[in-house]
Amino acid sequence: MHARIPEVRHLVAATMLLAIGLGAWTSALALSGGATPDKSNNPPPNETCSKAGCHTPMGGTGTGKVEVIGLPGCYVAGQTYNLKVRITDADATRLRWGFEVGALYTEGNVWDNFSAGTIDNAAGARTKKVTSADTQRQFITHDPSSANGDGTYAGTAGPTIEWDFKWTAPAIGQRQTQVCFYVAGLAADNGEDRAGDRTYTNKQCLPPCGPVETHSKTWGEVKSHYR
């Protein structure tokens, strides 16, 4: 089974890629939009799709969905939130699953190239953390080789499949602006090709609970902050 989740755009034309490989089922989320030179090698070379090819957008019809569960109405600086990615698809032929999620700023400037806050694996989850080639963005995805079990839930029928993860909001002193979670999910038939597999995407945003920061910095200042 091999798949690439379709394109999801935000204010700087972010592209979400979910690559699920034959046997290994690996994945990587990448930002292809924006004019920054650092993004030419995304997704990481060992996470790109190969062999069976990639899904086209929405890769199949279905009435399911993917979503992040547990998001607050607004985020508190520095607070850690226990969240879930949930794929819903009641079709009994859906027997293998995958996802990827990242949290990004959405200011319409260079900050949109960076992860907002810190995303990480939850204890006991069947997930792994992946980082973009330029190290500016981190994402959580299913882990087929997890010590806690196959993160693709091969052979398992829905109607819902969930993965736990955690997100720590930007700390005091970091940018306090709207954050959007970009999530992609795959409901597959556990075959050896793309036929019949379904991809879903979603974007869920939340503001800071306090005042919104409005000042901006040059790209050089942004880069120096992460060195």
C-alpha cells in the first residue's frame, strides 16, 4: 500500500504530504509553498513515496473525515494539550490507516514556515515524530514499527481509528498568534495498490487566549532565532 495525501493550502500555500510505503508505511509532511530556500529538500529523502506511486487528491470517494480531537477554544501560552487524531470511515472495507498532523502559524508572513509550539508523541502511542529537512517544522505520524503495535492498524476495521499526541503551545516570549492544525488521514483497503484507498484532510485553527502579537521581524531575524 502506498499513498500520498493531497494538497492542503494555508496562507503561504502549505502542502501536506502523507506517504505510506509498501510494507514500511512511512510518512512525511512538507511545506512546498513560500519562497524560502530552505525548503528545497522537503520531505526528508527517506520518507518520499516510491514503488507503487502516490494518490491523487482525495484518492477515492467516501463520506469519512479526519480531525484533531481535544483542541481548546483558545490556547494558553506554554500549556501542554493532550490531543487525538481521529479518522472516521464506516466502510467495512477500510482495513489500514495512516495520518499526519502539524501545527503552524498562519500570519501570512515568514513565520508561517515554522512550527507553532512543540508537537510530540504521547506515551504509549503508535506514532513517531518527523522533522522537515530544514528543521523548521515538526509533525506526528503513524509508526508501523512502534513498540506499542503497528500504527497503521493493519486488518482493523473502523468506523473510527485514533492516535494520541501532545502539543505544547508557544511559550510566553514566543509569538502568540493564531495557530492552525493541518491534518491528513488515509482510510485504505489494505491491498497492494492505490485503488479504492481514500484520503481526507482538515484544517482546524485556534487563537491565543491572551492579546495577539502584531509586530513582525525580518527573515534574517527569524533565521537567527533558530540557530
